[in-house]
Amino acid sequence: MEQPRSLDVPGLVFGGDYNPEQWPEEKWREDVRLMNLAGVNLVTVGVFSWGRLEPREGVFDFEWLDRVLDLLHAHGIKADLATATASPPAWLVRAHPEMLPVDAFGTRLEFGSRQSYCPSSPVWREQSVRLCRMMATRYKDHPALAMWHVSNEYGDELSRCWCPTSAQAFRKWLQVRYRTIDALNEAWGTCVWSQIYASFEQIEPPRATPGPGNPSQRLDFERFSSDALVQLFDDEAAVLREVTPGVPVTTNFMGVCPGVDYWELAAREDIVSNDAYPDPADDDSGFGAGFGYSFMRSAKRGPWLLLESAPSAVNWRDVNVPKTTARRRLDAMQAIAHGSEGVMYFQWRQARQGAEQHHSAMVGHRGEASRTFHDTRSLGAELAALADVRGTTVHAEAAMIVDWDSWWASSALESLPSQRLAWAEQARRWHQAAAMLGVAVDIVRAEGPFDPYRVVLIPGLYLATPAQAAALTRFVETGGTLLVGGFSGVVDETETVHSGGPPGPLRNLLGVEIDEPWPLSDGATGAVELDDAAFATHLWHESIVAAAGTAVLARYRGGPLDGRPALTEHACGQGQARYLSCVLDDAGLSTVLQAALARAGVVVREAPSRVEVVTRTDGQADYTFWLNHSEQEQTLDTPAGAIDVLRGIPLASSTTVAAMDVLIARSPIRSEGSQ
């Protein structure tokens, strides 16, 4: 895998989205003065500026952006310069209304928000590449240019389009994939409900239908739609690399979200970047953000950048609770702990007009006197003191599989045994359970590679292929420990149930067969007996049959599955594969996870409840972050010889971290194999 590039910005990156086009020019000098006060060294510029850069077709105004970049450079601030293709201008939409997106009900979505385009539109593709080339040519030698920012948040407001242009592109995509209509009919199971097609021209995108649609068609439409968005990035990135070959290229992700296969997009980026907006009203939302951060550092096996986050309240939830100063600082330090090379925000100055006027900013409506700017200055000073952390990496001995094909497949069918078993929620819970055990977890593809890890976790793999099963089997046979969650190995890549039922190609590896899924009704609970202790279950049970030689580690207690296996272990070569057929409560999940980690020899770092522990290392020293997500002061055991990085003082073997606070310790590197 190609190694990620690094930004030409000293120390940790600090800044945010800067939209000078929304402000009179006299405000710009005030902006750069405040940026220097706060220690800002990078800003994202021009994301939604196409309408200002080209107010009428063929009429350009780049001079204002020239002056902005010159001003930033004069004050030592670098630019993450956007290609300005996040949304089309009005003149383009009015000249080509056919490029506007259409929803699944056939409604054409109007201009007036953002991402107002069909990803498959040839007009949109031609025009966005044209503007991208003009931007690259004009600013290729500008000293402020540090990184290119392609489009913005692919798959956010717009992830799918059902217009006639998309329909034609979908048909072409299907022809490449299946070659013949007979092969498509076979893959889609069109003999069900008389859906047989005589030609590709009869196929439409899966628009709204009277009843449940064809899940195979829906899965392929997800794949096609993701590919269309990835192609938009490819088109612009090719221009940027041609004109400015030394400048890294990024586009911002949104945690782990379903709109685009981020494995495909990350492979094309030079620097992986992410937008994260944990909800301060949700005590667990920070752990969800941590799940996303684990993916970002894993996507190219190296540093990444938090490109957007909220200084305080957002504007798009039903109730938008502000962040306290402590919560903002904790969120920032969590991103750094997980490998980010800095912290950036949306946005620099709070907007007075438009849809985001109530979204917080680094500089609030009160300007320099605002609380958010006071916090911005304080955080900037702390990040400057953490400059030595840049370039260090997070070492993990455990990995979790994230597979977009499987995620899409589990959502494509409207008539599942239970609509409550959401893969994303279970993945977040498993990741949080590992975090509470002080174990770093990388994110990997379902095909691997798994070589660096002792444990692989699979919260669910609804769609599983023989190739994936073979890769996982090799991992276990060579000594690895595998833990697989329920409803896995159900369908193949065409959304067809595997012969013999789940777990399909994982059957021999896991040593179990699933006789019948047994979901729990809303509000119902069950119990599992494990190691002479009982743990509650909810949402999901399965009636499973363990093969000869498969050990039963836990059984259902009470209910229709009383005494039947709930957790099994099957030896395979030098390793073990475990199967958890139910959704456990937090205590039970932690117990099961801890046992699997211990089986693999992964050291669990004891920490108080709701204290997340993450270590970055440079091979000479460890930088350990204790992130206290609780509302109580917590007592920690710190390594011998540890120094408090922010205060520059030695730490005792036992020290405290305040509620919603962070302790960062530098210590000699720990022995090999520890976490």
C-alpha cells in the first residue's frame, strides 16, 4: 500500500474552514490577525465558492481569491485549497436543468442548497473538471498551497440519484458487470415475483415500488452509486496530479458512513481526512467518533487529519446542544490520540446568513470576545505544545472488519428477520467495548490483510464470500483468534442466501450451522450463562448447531432456546474461531471480548470506567492519552518514568484526571506485545 503523504505544515495542524467570500474585504485582515493569535496554521478555502469565482458562464473573478491566498501566506498560514466543485452555480443549473438530481419517488430536487447535481451527469463531470483545471493552473505555484480539497463530503446531501441519466449509466454499469441479461437474471433471482428482464434497456434504478423491492437490484445500485462518486474524485484528482504533482490531494470523509465505499476512496487519496461531529448531548457519541478515527488511521495505515469538527453547537439536529469548553478540548485530544495530525473546525467565523448561521464557529458572532474564540486560543496553545506527537503512530494488535458490500447488503432487503439489528450500531458497540479495555483496534477489509494482528473482530458480515472465508481461515490457522457476531455469512455477493444457510462459507471455520434466526421482540430480553455468570441479551438470538469438536462456551438460559449454544469456539490449525450468536448487554460483550483478547495474548490495559486509553509511539517513546469521558475525577496508574506532556512535570505512579479531561504522558516505550 502506498504510504500517505504528509502536509507541509509545521507541528500539529490547527485551523478550519475559511469562507472569506461571505465577508467584506476589510474583515479579512481582522481574520488573519485572530488566526495568528490562535496559532492557526492551515485553513480550508473555497469549498463553496464556484458562484463567486464564475458568477456567469465564462466570466471569472479570481482576483479576490488571489488576495486571500496572498494575505494568508503573508501571515504564515497555509491553505487547503478546494477545487470549488462541491456545488454548481445557478447559471450552470439553469442552462442544464437535466443535471439536477432526482429522488426515488421521481421528484427533481431544486437548486438552492448544496450538492445539486447528478453524479452521472456528463455536463456536471465536464464542468467540474474544467473548473478544477483552471484552479490548479492558476494556483500551482502559490506558496500558500499545501493541499488540494476535492469537492466536499461525497455522499452527504447527495449519495444517490434516480434520474434518467443515472438510469442509463446504471444500465451500462450492469452490462460491464454481468455481460449478458441472462447472467443478470440469474444473479438477481428475477424469477421471483415475475421480474425477468429481456434486455438491459428494461432495467431502471430501484425507485419507489408498491411493495418490497429486489434486494439484489438494490445492492447493485448501491455499488454503482458509490462508484459514480468515486469516479468524480478520480476525474479531478487526475487533473490535480497532472498540474501539481507535488501537492497532496484529499476529500473529507464523514466517519464510517454508508454513502460511499471509503476503502475505494481512501486508496485514491494522498492524505485521508475526516469530518466528525459527536453530539455533546450523547455521552457515548465520542466513542462513535473514535470508531471513525480508527478507520481513518487504518485506511492508509498512517497519519490522517481531522478536517472538520464543531467548536460548539451544530445547527442540523432537532436540538443543538453547545459543547462545553471541556468537551471541545476532550474531543480534539481524542482525535489526536487516534492518530490525527491536527484539529480543524467548521468554520472559522460564524456566518450571518444562509443555512449555517446558527452553526458555531471558531470565532462566534461576538468576535474576539466570544467564548468559542477564547477556547480556540487556548486549544491552539496546547496543540503547539504537542508538536512532538506528530508523526507518531498508533500500534494495534486487534482489528475489526468493515465491509461496505456487506453493510449495503444487510440494508437492501426490507423483509429481514429483524429490522432492529443494525450493523453500524453493533460495530460501534464492539469498538467501544475494546476502547474501554484499553485496546486499540485497527479497521481492515474483509479480505485482509490480517498479518499484523492477533485478533480479528467481526460484529457482523451479512455478505460473505469464499475468498473472505479463505483469508480468515488462513489467519486462524496461523495462530489468530477470530470473534464473529450473529447474522453473518447469510448471503453471497449477489444477495443470494448461501446453500445450506448461514454462516455459508464461514461454516467450516466457525464449526457451527444456523438452524434458525430467533430475534427478540421490541423490549424483550433474554439471558446467556457464561463462566457461571448470567448476562442479559436483547434484539437477537439464533438457534445454532455446534459441529463435533466445537466447544460451547456459553448457553442461552430460559426462553425457547434454553440450554442451546450461544457462544462457541472452534479450533482451526493453531488458532481459534469464536461465534457469538446473540446481542449481549455491555457487561456481557466486554466479558466475551476480554476473553477473546486474553486467548490471543493481547494485553488489556485496566482503566476506570469510561476512560479511553490510546497510545501513539515513535519507536523510542510512547505518548499515552487517558481520555476521561465520565463526569467524575478518575485515578490512573501511569507508566514508570512518565512525564505529563502538557505540564512538563514527572507523573507519580498513581495520578488523577479530572472529569471530561485528558492526561497525556510521555514514557519510555513499553515492551513488545503490550498495548
